[in-house]
Amino acid sequence: MDQFQRITSRENPKIKHAKSVRDGRSDEFMFIEGTRLVEEALRSELKYIEAFVSGDDASSPRIGEIVRELEKAGVPIYEVPAQIARSLSDTVSGQGVILVAERPEPIKLTDIALNRGGVPIVLFLEKINNPSNLGAVLRTAEAAGVQSVIISEGSADPFLPKALRASMGSAFRIPIVQDVTMEAASAWAARSGLITTGADISASVPHTITDWKLSRLLVIGSEAHGLSADMIQQLDELTVIKLANSVESLNLAVASGILLFEAKRQNETGT
């Protein structure tokens, strides 16, 4: 690590900037922490700003490989003492490497491409306040092959550290539109030929009967509140995951996975 500049003070402007990004005080940058997530970032089309490596972890073979990839990408790398690394970390036990990168370029509803392959589904998430749940849904959505994810106003930020860790890199790659109202999403879907379909316990049509080979805007509400009566009135169709044993609801990411992988199955098998 002798070739890297050392930072020895918590008052260093670069440390202060990284902490402000970590704490969500930047709409431009992301705080990416941990070996797996930094590796995912390096495989994604991001603009990297700077990296911090704990001196105590510098000898790790995995960290060494990450450092070599960072060098290839021309990223400035700073070595920091373990105590500064701990103060910078967003987790109880940091993994020795932090990357600050620019957020993916913001996109609008009109930027959504509907011919990316995968399933013909755009996912709309209404007021998902838990960043870990949001990140898990993004990972599920990418794995299922959705076209894009639209996140309502009043939802968690998908580019904050907790959401990024839960998405495990999916937030770097899947097209995300933020701060959209249901009215705007419904109007866009109508213009684009998508059937607005809500997942709600009041529905009578099981999710396995719904034809997911048709282009749809799938609307999912928060675990706490679901879809409001006003939102339901704006939808073309409703679907439901039938539950057994008087279970009232499922975790948001689990429910999303069931719906989206049924869509994936139908599109792959044609049935």
C-alpha cells in the first residue's frame, strides 16, 4: 500500500465528504461498502470517484484484487487507519474497502425502454419506506428480468447504503425511475399500452391465472398499507397470491418474487 496516499485524520475533507454521502446528504454520489458490493460496482457502468482501503485489511488477497481493479479503472485510492475505517463504515463490521461513485444517470418515465428482453413487466413500488426491503425487491426484479422499476414519491432512496447492500448491485444496473406519482405512472402506462395490474388481498384472480405474457405495469404497495382504495380505482386489473393457514400477508420481497417469477415462468414456457 506504499504507493497510495494515506489519510490519517477524520477531519480530512475526503473523509468528511464520504461520510456525507454515506448519510444520504448527496443526490449525486453513492457510498458503496464491502468487497462483494464493490466488486459488483466494478462490473457495472459507473463513474468511480475515490476508494478507501483500511490498512489492516490491505493484505487480504480479495482486497488486493479489488485494489488492482480500482487501479485499472484509474480510481484514486486512499489508505486509512483501522479506526478511521470503522468511523467511516455504515456497518458494524466493515470489510475494509469503500468506494464512492456517481449515481446512475437519472431516467424519466419517457426514457423507459420496453424491449429489453426478459418479462414485459414494469414494476411500480408505492411508498416502500424500508430501504432493505426496497433493495431486496430491486434484486428480485433484476433476477426476474423486468424492464424497469418505478419508485413512488415518499419511498426510500434506492441508492442509500442499506438499500444498496440489499440489492447487491442490482441498483447499479436495472433502470430506476424515482419520485413518480401513481397518476403519472398510470397515464404513462396507458400511453405505452401496458395493463395496470395491482397485487392486492381483495382480488379474486390468483396470480397464476393472470396472463403475465401481456405487457403490464405491476403495482405493489407497502407491507404496512398495501394499495389504497384510490389507487385500486386507477388500476385495470387486480391479482392476488392465495395464502394458506390464515396467513395475512407476505414479506414484500417474497411477494414480489412470487409474482415476478410466475411472470418469468409464463414467458419462458408460453403457458
